[in-house]
Amino acid sequence: MNYDRYPDDDRSHHHTPRANQVRLLGSLFWLVLGASVAVSVFLALERYRARNSPLTNPEAKLRDATPRPPLDSEEREAVDLFKKLKPSVVNVDLMQRQRVGWQNQIAERKTGAGSGFIWDDDGHIVTNYHVVAELAKMPNMLVRVTLGDRTSWDTVVVGASPDHDLAVLQFAPHSRPPSDTIRKIELGTSSDLEVGQKVYAIGNPLGLSLTMTKGIISALERPIQSPSNATIAGGIQIDAAINPGNSGGPLLDKSGRLIGVNTAIATIENGGNIGIGFAIPSDLVNQVVTEIIQHGRVLQPDLGITLVDQQKLRRARFDHGVMIDKTTPNGPAANAGLRGIAGFNQVEQLGDLIVGINADRVDTVADYEKAVRKLKPGEQAKVRIHRLEWADETGQKMPKEREREVVVIVGGA
């Protein structure tokens, strides 16, 4: 039997689309497989070469350093200042002595740290009061200072002023360094400082001794709260980085003169430096430290006056000033001729009504106390008063005021 066949009906030569896809996938498989094998062979060869070719070079030599260029004027200023001040700045450490162990041996434990500086050739050292305040609260305490040459020496407290947050130390008799290592700091004035002026701080922040930072004066006449809650007037605000441990260290101008004592920082929640620090002005430091060295304490200015209760004075229809109730016999006010209330059951003489002291107006007891705090023992104070005298111009005794100014030599208590 014969069958007719179409020319294109030869199935041995006919390829369907599915067959073409299979062939393409097969080609791709072999291509990927070949590439994978090639990569594996390459990596194996690299590992072999790394194992047999060491990365070290025994012939390697030290590189030559590029010479340092000369310091610019600002760098030279800072470097010279640090070298100059290093011998004058000290670490101040509070140490507690305790007996430990079965042999009852004496051991020391640091309980606090701050900074300070050598004030004079006699070896007096200035620091903040709050740095050494724990001495009075804890037993077996001593203050040890470390000089710039890293030698340590025991000290004793000469005196302190909590109201000004200042304390003065002195090397203990049994622990005094050689005189040639006692290098006093140069003293500047704070009366001519300018906002924007460059400043340096050197101290012991966070136990990192002899740390120097730089900044500018950000503001002047900032009030600072002292440990006794008194207000320290005339504070210097700076942006030089100071931290816990800087307390009591010197604030310096570009020539290395003392212009303040670093005492406080403004902080946020974490307690770190935020670029706002405060220093006690050097003119106040000079006054307070000198008094402590002279007397062991700061003499409080005193006029030898006791005042009438302010509420009683207002009820008596005196709506301004403060009235003298009594003057201390042979005291500053009495010696200047000021007078208080005289009489026993019946007032025969009214006390002088103080309305001003120097440039300060006095309307209240608080005004009077604020004005007196500005005075210094031994100086002259101009006290403006209204002297009240009885007048009988209308047939009745009425107080009549006569204003005058009296010069009083301020006392100290």
C-alpha cells in the first residue's frame, strides 16, 4: 500500500516551540555551570597563592616623618602659656585615711578632687570652698595637692569663705616642697575685662590633670550662687570647656594672668559641659583671699547698727527708708554721730532714717543689707539719712525730717 506524504511532514526534522525552550535552558545551564567552575578554580588558585606568598615584608623600613611646620602665633601663645603656668597649677585631692585588714594598716581613699593654684611665695594655695567642704563632715580627712612636677604634698586649711566659694590652703609643716618649686601665679584685674576676650582654663577635669582649654568671655556680671546660697556678684561667663574637677582652677588671659577662678558650669540632664561656665572675678578673689590669709576668715562689713522692725516702721507711717533702733557703743555708726531711738516708755528721740548708702538707695531692710554687703571693712561709706526731730509747729509734736550725709568708717565682724 502506498501513502502520499507532504514534503514538510517529516517529523525527524520538525522542532516545536517547547523543544526550542528546552534547548535554550540546557544551554544556559551549561553556561552557568561553566562559569561557576571557572570562579571556583580562580578562588582556589588565589588561596593557594596567598598561602604560598606571605604578606609580610622583612625588608620594610620606617617611614620618614614630614617635618612639622612652625607654630603659628596662636599656637605659640597657647604653648608658651601652658609651659609658664604648669608649675603654678595644682590638683587638689581629698583623702580619707582608714584602718583596714587584720593588721589594722592605714589605707587612703580619695573622696573628692578639684583644682587650685599657688597664690604667693609663701605657698598659699587657692581653690573653691566646695572642693574642700567635706573636710568638716567626714572623719580622718586631709587635703593633698599635686604640683606640676607630679610630686604630692599634704596641706592644711588656712580659712574659707562659703559665701564666696573660696578657700585657702597652706603646705603642712611636715610636707613642704623645695622653695624653688613654689611658683606663684601672676595676678590680673577683672575690672577691665571685655566680652569676646580670649581666655584659657587649666585644671583637673574628671581626674585628667593639667588639662588646658581655650575659649572667650561670653558675658560679664553674671550672678553665681555660692554653697551657702549667697550670691557672688560680677561672675564671668565663659565658653571654654570646664567640667567637674576644674573647680578652683585658674581662668587666665592670653598673657597668663589670673582673671578668675573657675567655679561652676551650667548643665543639662546628662551633666556634661554645654559651653557655659562661670568664674569668680579676680578682683573679688584678691580681696577675699587676702582677708583669709590675714584673719583666717572674711570679715563681714558692719556699721554697728540695729534696725527697727520694718513692719512696725510702716505702721508708724514711715513709707521709705530704714530706721536705726540702736547703735553699738563706740561702733562705726555711733562714732560717726548716727543715733537710734532714745527714751524708755515714751519715745523722746526718733532714730535716724537711712535712705541711702554710697550710690545705693535704701528703702527696705533688704536694700540696707545688700548695700552693706558691698562695703569693705576699713573703708569710708557715705550714709544718707533723714534726721527726725520733734517739731511743734501746729501745737502737736510731729517728726520733721532734715536730710544730711554722714561718713562712716566701716567696721568688720
